[in-house]
Amino acid sequence: MKKIILVSRNICSNITFSRYKSDSVRVRFAPSPTGYLHLGGLRTALYNFLFAKKYNGKFILRIEDTDQTRIVKGATDQIIKDLEWAGIEVDEGPSMGGSHGPYRQAQRLEIYRNQVEVLLKNGSAYHCFCTDKRLQLLRKEAVRAQEIPKYDNKCRHLSSEDVMTRLKRGDPSCIRFKISDQEESFDDLVYGQISYNISLNEGDPVIVKSDGYPTYHFANIVDDHFMNVSHVLRGVEWQISTTKHLLLYRAFNWNPPKFAHLPLLMNADGTKLSKRQGDVKISYYRENGIFPLALLNFIVHSGGGFSKDLQRHVKPKCYTVNELAEQNKY
Ligand code: GLU
């Protein structure tokens, strides 16, 4: 078997979690079934699971399957099996249900439909009738002028009569969220204070597509709210989206969860660990006779900041899941 060396910024030593009340912790792993579970995904699931375990909280599995064009057949079942094999126990999810279900986004469309109405009514969202052709032209024009290609928010300014007429006529439309032109900040539990003004780089984002399906950003925050998620622990690639999510929380007048972004697992040469590499698929380890607990220890060993002997590479022992949960210093 090819030897993989992984590196990552030390997570736990940077984290400044305060103590949490038992039972108040609810975390989730929210994969999109666009491929099989790989090491990076397993690591996100593992840190969420250990965090829930440490605080007697709940670990939720939510399948984010709203992008119907990218779904890989059988991926959801395989993700569920891979987590089971790894010993990561789910408290609420598609297989066992729970009090905050359903746990597949494609089964929650009515919830999104109701919630988008709230934003349309309070003026935070609007119907957009711009055609693909217009959007493409805008993009081309921006590239030609060496500007950042972004939507120009044209449909923000349509009168309500105009909107009604077009909707009645059956013109295809999507729904966009009005983002404000200001810097948003939040305290990332791993990275510290993060500030970003998203309107500098993008126009009003689509939250419901013309096929009626919500986009990731919208479905994700609606679900985190209704599933009572207390902490969002996810890959750092999502950090840039968090200020957008905070604007959405504000538009609903909801309290956001706390956010901790996990540095990416990388190959030792600094290149991104990719799903396309067969040897980071969880099934690869299973098929090659790797014990699940050994794999979990290997993951926390890669920049996890767990116990000293793991950090110093002094005869590392294989910790049980309970020991790992206890060792995290959150
Ligand atoms: N569905 C997203 C993913 O594929 C979830 C990101 C998040 O945890 O918010 O990673």
C-alpha cells in the first residue's frame, strides 16, 4: 500500500473553546453525496463526533443532496456504511431518524419553501428574472474590463407589480438574497477573528434556483437553525461563506451557531488531498485491512493537537474513541 503522509495545521492547540453545558452541544456532519467518503470528510465527521461525545451532545448526520445534478448513485448509503465501519456513531440521521428530521435535504423542500417566503415578505430576498444569456454577457463584460465578475443586482429594483406580472406569465425566475455592502466579522473558534465584506466579490447570491431547489447556503443555514445546531465544525474551505451565512441568520432574526473551521488535510508536499485520489477513499483502507481505530488515530495524529505522545511521535499508542474524546482540550 502506498504510504501517505499527511500534514495539517494543529487544530486543538489553536482552539479556544470554553466549557459547554452537557446536552447543549449539537453538531452535524453534512456531506453532499457527490462522491464517496474520503479521509478529509472522515476527519470532519470524527472531530464533530468527538466534540459531541466529550460534552454528552448529539452528533447529527445530514445529507445535503439539493444539487440533483451532482448526486452519485449509492453515495449516501456508502457514506453511512463508511461511518459505521469507522466506529463513528450517529445519534440522529437518515438511518435512525430523530426529533429534528428529515435528515436528507431533498425531503425538506417544504421547509425551505416556507422559509424563503419569510425573506421575500420582509424584503431580504427578491425574484430575479435574468436569463442565463444576460448573466453570461455580464461575466464576459467584466472579464473584458478586468473587473470581478459578479451579478449587478438588477432585479432588486423591479416594482412589485412588474414581479407579479412576470410570475403570473410564468417567466422562469430564481430567488436571490440581498447582501449588504459591509464588513461582517465572527470569532472562528480555530482561526480567531475573521472579517470579510462579501459584496466586494459577489452580487446577490441565488438562494432558490429556478427548479425550486434551494442552494447550499440557504438550505444549510435553515437546517442548522431548525436542527438546533450549536457548533458548526467544518472544513476551512467554507470559512469564506460564513459571513454570508451570518447575513442570512440576521435576515431571519435568528441566533447563529458558533463556527470552527478545520484546516485542510494536505499531502506532505502541500498539495490538496483530493477525492480523485483512490487511496484517500475510506473503502480503500477497509479493503486493505486497516483497522478502523488505527485509521482514526492516524487522522488525529495529522495536526490534531491531541495528547503529547501523539504530537512528539513517541511510541504512539492506539487510543480508544473514549480516550480520544477525553483528550480533546476543547
Ligand atoms: N455539504 C457541504 C459539504 O459538502 C457541507 C458544508 C458544511 O458543513 O457547512 O461539505
